[in-house]
Amino acid sequence: MSITAAPTPSQDLSRYREIQLGTNLPMVAKQIRVKPSDAKVIHERPAVIQELEWRNPLTDSSQRSDSVGNILFRFYNGELYRLVVTYDRERTEGMTAEDIVEAVSAKYGNANRLTAEIILSSTRLFTDGEKLISDRSEKVIARWEDSQYSFNLFQYSSEATFGLVVYSKWLDDLAQAAIVESVRMDKQEATQREIESRKKKDEENRAKQEKARRVNKPPFRP
């Protein structure tokens, strides 16, 4: 399936092409023709965070009419809250950031230029207090947004490939808070497991030493 550009009202930031933010996972899976069971569970509590990936089925870029290479869909308790779109490198070869900004602006209105970074990965996250930190983030080239939604154009620092992060601000805030809490809980449980493991090893070592003591003490002669 090609994720075609549906005829939507200009500057409608609630959707990317025909994909509507807030749509449930089964419906998105149906739209992109994959199985809902293909979604990967990234976090299970206090909310379920899942990811579902779509890749352009045409392996030969020269045969593609679509500039999109792949899209990563993210879900908060089954609702689509974020998309990470990666454009095909060969289909954007030679294009500048200004070319991409111009094309996006034609559909979504004037862009805001700012200094910011956007998180790309949900699988390798860390926390600094209440702030999420990822080892996979990129600088934002331009942003289109309203009170509810945000489109963020970026270019991968490791390669000449552009991408677009699209998200619902409300759902994204809920998801980020849930991920922070999940990471905190995982750390807490990992620490507790380490303490319990160390305690068990200490007890086993003491039992081993006591057993050896009972065997070796009676016959010992100085």
C-alpha cells in the first residue's frame, strides 16, 4: 500500500495524508495493510505504549512515486499520538532543507524557525527528573503547529535524509508522562532485583561457609 495524500483541507494539522491522529491501532493497521499484532509493545505500565512500522513495499526507489520510505506509528493506550516519517533518500536526493520546507508549507502554512530537538526513539529513553532524554534525537529545521498538533521537520545528522515528526500535543504529553513513570518503575524494580539477588548470594555464601566450617572445624589441629 502507498500512503497516498488524501484531499484534506489546507493547514489541517490533525492528520498526515489520510492518517488521522487519535485513530485506534486496528484502524491504522487496516489503513496501512499490516496486522495489529505486528505492533511492538515498548512500555506496559502505567500506560501501554506501542509502535507499528510501515515500509514502502517497493524496494527499488526508482520505481516509487511516493517520497516516503517508512513511517513509525506510536500509540498511547491504543490511540495514535505520534508518527515519525522518514523520506526516501533517493527520492529527495539533491533537495535542500528549503525545498522541503517550501513543500510542507504549501500544505500546512507558514513554518516557524526555531532551535529545538525532537526525540525519534521510544525504545532507548532515560530520565533526568521529569524530563525524557533519548540517544536518538535530532535538531528541528522547521515547525508547523497549532494549539493541538505539531509537525516537525528534521534531517538525520548521520545521513542526508529528511524526516517529519507529527504528533498530538495532548496525547503526546500523556504518553511522555507515562514513559517517564515506566522508566522510573523499571529502574526501581531493577534496583530491588539487584538488592534481592545480592542478598540471596550472600545467604548462599554464608550457608556454604557454615557447612565447610562444620566439616573442617572438628578435625582441625594447629
